[in-house]
Amino acid sequence: MMENEKASLSVRRIAFIALLLIFLLSVGVMATNLEINSVKIILSNNYELNVLTTKTKVSEVLEENHIVVLPEETVVPNLDAEISQNKVVTITKASQNESSVIKLAQENSEVSMEQLLGNYTQVKERIITEQVEIPYETITKDASQASESATNKVIKQGKNGLKEITYRAKFRNEVEIERTVLSETILREPINKIVQVNNKVTTSRAGNERSTNNPATTANTTLAKKVEGKTPLVKTFNTSAYCSCSKCCGKSTGKTASGAYASSWYTLAAGKSYPIGTIIYIPYFKNQPNGGWFVVQDRGGAISNNRLDVYMGTHSQALQFGRRSLECYVYM
């Protein structure tokens, strides 16, 4: 009886060892059929993770390592792709421009490639510091009451001041698209020019000609006739130009602060010290269709009492004019 039990126990041991050997052989065969890859995962915070895996699909590799891709992140190769030959998976955060491209493409199936590329172009910011002259003012002193023989002469020469302006500028494709003033520092105050003027009208021998330094008396325009008897304030303005486009005005209606629509060679934007309707003569434009006569019809956020903005018909004309220091005759 004891011998039979021992024989049965030996048979069971042999069978167990045989099954164990078969199992180990099967595992070995399976291991030889599965390729173990070393994969580098670069996370969006630039942290690098090296893992060993038998998975071949990007999503499976990330899931195996408990890595969740956020909505604002992108994966290269994409989640459904197989592990590439270099065995690198990169996760990055989508930029603001990339998000706008995706949104544009989702909202409009007919969007062109040119539009997509235009939105994808990265906007760069730079801090720019430049020095700008502050135009001096010309102050006139009326000498007609002091003496008939008083002549027009410069009592004191003017000199432009200087200020330093720091901007935050935005560029797309190296073209400036926006500029914001961060600070202004005056380096040198301007010195005003003082001119003695004899505004008294004199009569010639013929008795039918008048000579005066008031340009309204010799001009043949409707605006000049309105101010013919007024004494102008002669002043130098920092003068620029604008048109009715959104780049110049932030809108494209062409409507001025006066309620009227802007007209080229007629409309001026000036500071609040110059009421709407003020007539200003600018000799620089004397050969233009208006003869150099303008009316203040508009305001502007950047228009101070030392600045004027001349309305022009096209944006290219405004850009070509740029910015100039011009002597002006103001009829208040």
C-alpha cells in the first residue's frame, strides 16, 4: 500500500515538472515573438521619459505609462500612429496661433490655404526705444499798435525739444502691425520761436492793392474769405496724415467727430484747444487743390494740441506723407 502511494506521488511530481517546463517554454516563445522597444517621451514641460514597451501604437504607449494628453496639447506622431523609427513621442502645447488656425478651419470648411497660413504666422513682440523731436511753437507778437514802422522780424529763434519713447511693438513676418506706448521721458524741453509781426494793412500808391502777412487777404478760396479780417496765430505743428481705414481710425465709416464725413484736402484732426470749425492754413500744401486751407472737423486719441492730422483719400498717401514739422496759420 505504501509503495503504491509513493509511486503515485512520484508520477504527480513528474507531471507537475513537465507542465512547468512546458509553460516556461511557451513564455520563452512568446517573448521571442514580441519586440521590446525603448521609447523616449518628451512631455510639454520638456521633461524626458525613457520607457521600455512592447506596444507599437502611440496612444497605447502613453496609456501604458499613465500619460494623459490635454485638449490644448498636440502629439507627434499622432495618437493613432505607430511608433516611428526614431522611437520618440513629443507632446507640445498648441500656440495661440495654432489654436486660431484650428478654429478657423473648423468654422469654415471653405477657408483658403492663404488664410490659414496668415493666421498661423507667429506674432513676435519687441521693446523699442527711440528719440523723437518735440516741435517748438511759434509765438507772434503784434507790433502794429506800437509803431507803424515796426517790421516783421524774429525776436527769438526756436529749437525743437527731445523726448525718449519706449514702445511695445508687435511684428508679423517682420512687418510691424501694432505699437503701444509704454513710457515717455522728456530729455529736452522745446524753446518757442518768437516773431514780431506788424498786422497793419498798408495801401499802395495805386490805392487798389493791399499787402499784409495774413495769407487770407491774398488767397482766392472760400475758407480764406471767411477769415480775411482775422489775425492768425502762427504755430509749428507736428503734422501727420490719416485716412478712413480701420488701421488709421479703428473704424472705416469715414465719419468725423463733427458728424460730417471726412473730405480729402479739407478735413483736419486737431487737439481740443482748437474748436471744431477752426480754419487752418498750411503753406506746405499751397499747391494742392485746396490751396493749403483746411477745417478742423475731427479729433483723435493721439492728437494733442501740438499735433495735426491731415485727412487724405488713401492709406498709401497717408503713409507716404509720414510725419513733418509744418508752420501753420490758425484762425480762432
